[in-house]
Amino acid sequence: MIDRKQNIIEAAAKSFSLFGYKATTMDQVAKIANVGKGTIYTFFENKEELFKEIVADLVKQIRHVANDAIKEDHAFHQNLHFALYGVLDFRKSHQLAIKIAQEGKELNTPAVKEASDMLEKAVLTFIKQELGKAIDKGEIKNCNTEITSYVMLKMYVSLVFDWEQEHEPLSKEEIADIFEKMLITGLKK
């Protein structure tokens, strides 16, 4: 038996990925899902609610990518590098994440801005948790984890995305080296 709700979610994710939030209509979703528009409304009150459910799943996927990168036998900075690089690599290759970033910049749609904020908050929370663990283990000195996680994420985003706009892309190793020299060395005891 077909799970209609899941079918609708997948169809909506496809539509949001292709057309963006603003251009996606419930009629499009119904057509892609091969259901009547009324069927969508039995599961979701409106387009925004449907979008939020899809973004919540995207956040879970990002957390999974980050958590999978953590290895107990690696140093804090190595784990954080692999986790952040993995998340940003996922974001670069995941069509919906790309569309959210594009539409957020170009149109500043409130629902998309909220989705973008949710994705960023998930990554920041992850970094803060990892910083806290490293502080507890004595790997790094005590710091303001909120500010430090913010700077770490923005630095990574800049090195992975922004740098490429005017320069040759940096390798994973070059990013790890820059990250370690600029941030981690300063956090060590």
C-alpha cells in the first residue's frame, strides 16, 4: 500500500527543489504526487506546514551527516573538520538545500528565511555541543561556545563557498589546515 502522506512529502520536496518555495503551488504538488489537491489538505493545513515538515527532515539528515563524521579516536579539530565539511558538502549536493540557499538570498521569502535559519541553527547547535565536549575533555580551553561555533561555521562557509567565487576551490586538506591554524591552535590550552 502506498503511504499517501510520504508520497505527498516526496512530491513537495521535488517541487520545492525544482521551483523553490515561492513558485511551488499545492496544485503542482498534487500533480507530481498524482493525488487530488484535497488529499494534501487531509495531511497538511497549507504549503508552509508541508515545507516545514520537509525542512525538519532535511535538518535530521544534516545532523546525521555531522554525527556520522565523529570518531571517538580522532582529535576534536579533526572531528569538527570532517563534520563541517560533510555538512557543507551535503548542502552543496542536496538540491533542496541549494534551492533554499538561492531563494533565501535572491527573494528573501519569509518561509525560506526561516528554513535557512533552522538549518544554520542545527549546525551551530552541533558545533556548540562538540566544543562543550572538547572543553570537558580538556582538549581546548574554555571559551564562549556560542560565539566560537558561529565563527567556525562562518569561516567554513566562507572557505567552502565564498572563496570559490573568485579563486580556485580549496581542497579538503587545505581547509583543514587553515581551520586548524587559525582557530584550533588558539583554543588549545
